[in-house]
Amino acid sequence: MHTALRASSITLQELISAGLAADPILGPTFDPLLGGTLVVSLNTPEEMRTSNVQGLSVWLYRVERDEQLLNAPPTRPMPTRLAPTPLPLRLHYLITPIVALDPAFPLASPSREQEILGKAMQVLYGHPVLRGVDLRDDFTGTDMRIAVRLEPMTLEEITRIWHALHRPYQLSVSYEVSLATIAPAVQPAEVAPVLMADPRVSVIVGDAP
């Protein structure tokens, strides 16, 4: 499906949002039913600041092809149908807490940002694989399986991202989400069904004498 990027982002967004809203300390600020105004947004940190929106930015900043799975064989959704291999992708998200500086309490904003980021990381650490009821948007009801991992990055690498945003470096972490797949916009080909399978596997170790 071509909506895999959006579905992955919304799945991640709603998982983190639910975790923040359920936290006894942060919940009142993230739960709209309790009057909370902080949100988990898919916008860039700069877009959130420009719009005076506070909370957590979950920004998809890079999409790359998974070279290891690119040559995976086609699948058979039906005995007489052969579906082309979908495009396998790895998605990279920059997770950034955004809290406005309060001149009356200048130390409160950085500590609250660290608290928000820590909770988001706790939520993702507790859900390294998203599937079943965790899935949202067009992934709902599918057998999709999404793996989430904290991505190690050097200060130079993450600083380059902030340079591209034309903003000074800010507390943030990067997560890799895999595997999102985009299927070709073609119908599965008609093929003859498999009549017999040979499960034997052998390895050639040398020429016969």
C-alpha cells in the first residue's frame, strides 16, 4: 500500500500519545479530557514552535530503502497469483520535546522537556515491536509487524539535522522504524499453481571423483 509511511507515523504517534496521557504526572498536560494542551505532533520542531504548539515532535526526516530485503522473492497470495516484491523501507524519526520557556521559571522548561522525552523513550522501549492492536490507520487489522529501535547517532550527525532545520541543536533522539513496505501499483500476475514441492536441500562441497 502506498500509505505505509503515513500509517507507520500515525501508529507511532498514537502509541506515544497514549503513553504520555496515561502517565500520572504528564497525563494532565497531554490528556485533552483533563484540559491538557500538549500534543504529540508529526510536524517538525520548527513548525511546532512557529505555530505555538507544545509537546513532542515525532518528525519523519529520512526514508531509505532496505537493501537487505530488496531482492526478496515474490509471494503467492493465491495458488495462481504471483505478487511482486514490495519496496522495503526503513523510516527515521527525530523525537524532540517542545516546551516554551517560562521567564518566571527558567529551569522548569528544560526539566519538563527531559521528562517528556524520557517518558516517550520508556514507551518505545516497552514496545519494540508493534503489531495487532497497536497498529493504526491503514495498518489496522493487518498482519503488519513494525520494529522500533533507538538509533545511535553521533553529535555531528544529529547536529547536521538541526543545521538543515536552520535551528541550533536541541535535545532530541532518533528512532528507526522498520519495516514499512510499499507494494507496486500492479495486479498480481497469473501463474500456474505449484503441483509438487521438493523440500530437499543440498550443498555442493566439491566435484565427484
